[in-house]
Amino acid sequence: MNPASPTHYQIHHYPTEWIDVWHCAHKHRGARLTLRPILPQDQAGLAQMVDGLSAKSRHERFHGGIKHLSAQWLSRMTELDYQQHLAFVVTHRCGRLDEEIVAEARYAIDGAASPDGQAAAEFALSVRDDWQGCGIGLRAMCALLVAAREHSLNWLHGEVIADNTAMLGLMRRCQFICTPCTEDAQLVHVERSLSLSPPLPWPQDTINKTGSKAGALSTGAPSSWLTRWQPSSLMSIWGTR
């Protein structure tokens, strides 16, 4: 795996305001975790995280039977503009200098506007098996939703494997509408308006004290559940299924 060439990719502004640090309050109690925007140098760590997922977790994340991410795929997932495509990683410092990625979450803005003209993005989320049940998924989803709202998006949407009960439970907790996919009975389409109120269920036992954007929730005006974004075709930010 070759590092990205600076002639092809250059970070113009790394959004440090999204960095969020907290201590795990569940299993791995006391472990120091950091949520931050992804960097090109995270390619090796991201590859290691995906390689370490169980076959079930990889299938739930990528909707296919992949085992490894190609160098091209890793570049596409780590060399971002932080505007049209935004990704967070959650890391754990497992040694004095070593940092491991235990989760990643991202959204990519749809290439075309939704039928009602509102801006929408598709999201994806994965938490390493041994770190599931620690509230990381909830924290990462809240950060994605707040970031999407700040970037003036109206909807966040995705597809979840129908038997992924943990993810569907997280979606309902984050106030997503969950609808069986008419084109594939194995999938559930999930979507959420970014102007919903009350605010998101941010994990109160791990609230960030640094004042970062990731730890701050802005509330919007209530919106109608009736005007829902119904995609005619979904772009895939996790690759071919």
C-alpha cells in the first residue's frame, strides 16, 4: 500500500474542531477514545480494522463478502475533502505511541438532489467487534448528524441489513425512520431529517468537556415526517454490493 502522493491529494483544511476525546464508561472502562476526522495516513489502520472485523460485521458494513480493502479503495476512503465526503475514525491508544482504529463513520453527499429538492447524504458506520456495546456507535452517529446539519444537509440516509438488530436499534434511538426496502427484502432503508427536534440522544455519561463541535448539539425547527426523501437510486459509499 503506497501513501497518497501530495501531487494528487492535499489537505487544505483539517477540521480540528470536530475532535472529541472521552473515556469509555462501559466495557474497556476507562479507555481513552478519540473521535476525529480521518487522515490519509489512516490507511494502514483502517485496513487493519477491516481485516479484524468478523465476517458478519464485514458483511453488515460492506454488504458483500469482501475480506480486504484494496489500495485504491483505501485511498478513496481516507483522502477526503471533508465537505462532500466526511469521515470520522474513533481511535484507542493501545500503547505509548501506538493508536488503533476501533470504529469509522462517514457520509457522502448524493450527486443529485432528492426528488423534493433537499440535500441528502448516504452514511455508513462500523465498530470493531470487541468494541461494540461501548456506546461508540451512538457517539459516532451523533457526530455525523451534527456535522451533516452544519453542512446544510436536510437528510441522512442509508441501508441496513435486515437482521442487524443492533444497528436498527441504534437507528431508532437516533430517530431514523426504518422502512423495509421494496427492492431487496434483506435490506432496511433508514433515513432521518436533520431538522428534527428534540435533540439527539447524546451519551450523557461521556459528554465531551473540550467544547468541540462534536460534543455540541444544535437543535433545529421541527419538520414534517410526511415529506420524506424517497431515493430513486442510491449511490454506494461502501463499494459494490
